[in-house]
Amino acid sequence: MILKRKYLIIKLMSKYSFGKFLKEKRMLFNLSLNKFSVIADVDSAIISRIENGKQDVKLNVLYKIAKAFNLSASELLAEFENK
């Protein structure tokens, strides 16, 4: 993790691979991008950029995404690593 002034940014092995994982998981739950963004309380544009590998995942966003799947951030990352 790289510490920035206000945010921790998760530098995953590949932004695209985490984004792909996120999209697959979201689709597994049969959630549209817009519906998931409401559940996660994260702007749909941010989720789209993450899924397309155009944006790093900030720690606060990771927590919200994990919570939307009823997981802790560490559980979500463990699932990603085991993919």
C-alpha cells in the first residue's frame, strides 16, 4: 500500500485483474453497475473505472465494496488472491 495524504491506495497486482474480479463478482450477484453502486454507496463512474482498470482502488472504496458483498476488506482481498 502506498500512503497518500488522505487516502490509502491499494496497488494490486494488476488494476485490470482486480477490476475483472470485481465485475465477475458483481455479475454473479446479478447486480447492474448502477444497482451495485447504490448498495456500495460508491459512484457508478468510479466502479466502472475500477472494473475497466482505469483507476486504483482507494481503501475507503474497497471497504464499501466489501461491505456491499457482506464481506470484510480482507475477506474480499483473500477471494481475489485465490482467484
